[in-house]
Amino acid sequence: MIALSITDKTQYQTKCKSVGMVMRKGCDASILIDATNSEKTAIPNLTIRGYDIIDEAKAAVERFCPGVVSCADLIAIAARDAVFLGGGGRYEVQTGRRDGLVSLAQNVSISIPGPSASIPQTMAVFANKGLNLTDMVLLMGGHSVGVAHCSIFKDRLYNFRSTGRPDPTMDSFLANKLRARCPLDTTTTTTTTANNTVDLDQNPFQIPFLDNSYYRQLMLNRGVLEIDQELALHPLTRATVMSIANALDFPIQFGTAMVKMGAIEVLTGMQGEIRRFCTATNWPPFT
């Protein structure tokens, strides 16, 4: 649901995956299952790190109270702690979730907007999960401690929307900085530079922290991903971005949105199961 590793900057960097890990199927830990065609194998999920943290936590709780704590709850708790350690404040986590029995890679592409999705497309995805416009803008704030690979946004630097020119909405100084990190390679599309990463919050003094600096950077046209920058440009979301950028209670607002997201399509009662191991369903094993 959010960064699964929670003890240093590298671990914070995958917090931007938080929305996707819940919205693809709901908060049922389906992302954790290892199988040939599980969600973990979907292309957008290949860069997610920290699964081992949840596995270690699960092994620990199973030793003391077997069959009680779900993997879905562990993800939610790890998310809360990651937010707190990242300076985003602390919020109460609802527990009692059960783990899902289904994990399919094809569910990923239809349930999470891509880095170049339009604002209306993104709003529709969030609305389908019961989240409103403000929730969406707040949850995108997880990008304040996220990174992106050059391959995800390189078109904005060199050939935006097949125009042969960079994205005119990007701050020129930022564009020059990113081109140095993500040079154009005319010989191949699969190079080591494509795997270089950059911080999504381009304020060098705020990178380790989950705060509203990300929104202030967007107001300066310093968004790295197209979807991020569009938040500050589109008339439907611009006012919300401005409000959050100047807010003093961002940690509280973000925590409220996280709690709401953590309640998406949860399994309770006799639904699903409590997995013994987060990487596989109990019986029959998921394949």
C-alpha cells in the first residue's frame, strides 16, 4: 500500500506506489502473491521494493499469534509507520482486513492511471474506488518521497507527445537538469540511463520528507511526471493543489485520505482468508 521498507531514504522512495497497491484490487494484499501471472509481475509493479519487510513482519506475528493478523493489515500498518517516519504525521489504522484469494496482472493496467494519464481519466479511476478529487490530489502527495525512472518521463524532455520538442510546461532549468540525468540515446531504447532515477519532489531540501513541498514545486512547473504537473495546471485540480501547497495541516489531511484509501474493498468476516505466508494463498495454492 505504501513503502514497505521504512528505515531510510531508499525505503521511503517507493511510497509513491501507495495508491496503486490498494486501488488495483482493494486492500487485500493481492500484490504480495508470487505466481506466474500475479499482480507482482505486472510491468508497473516491477520496481516496487520492500516485500521482504512484510514477509519478515508476517513471520514474526505468526510465531506469537498464528492465523490472526492478515497480510493486508500488515501493509496498512507498515504504510502508517512509513508515513510517520517520513515526517507525514501519525494516524490511526483500522484493522480486521482479510487477505484476498485472487491476484491477476491484467487487473493492474485497468485499475491505476499511468504517468501520462489526463486529469479526467485519473479522477474517474479514483471515483470508481469511492475517492473524490481532494482524496486524489492528497494521495498523489506520496510522490513527495518517490522516485521515477528516466524511461517513464523521458518523452517530456525530448519528444513530448511526438512533437520533437520538450514539454513546454516544464520549468526550463528543471528540464536541463533532468536531461543531464537522462541523456537522449539515439542508438537504443534499452540503456542503463533509462534506469536512472530522479526524485519526484525537486526541492533538494525536502526530498526525505513527506510534506507539501511537492505541491509547491508543482506550482512552479517543476513536476517530473506529466500527471503530477497536470494537477497544478488543470482547472479541476489547480485550486486544490494551491490550497494544499499553502496548508499547515497537510499531515492530518494526508492521513485522513490514507485511512479512506485503506478501506477500499476490504475483505472481512468469512471473506478471503488469513494467509500463513503473504506470498501464497493457503489452499489451494494460487497459480
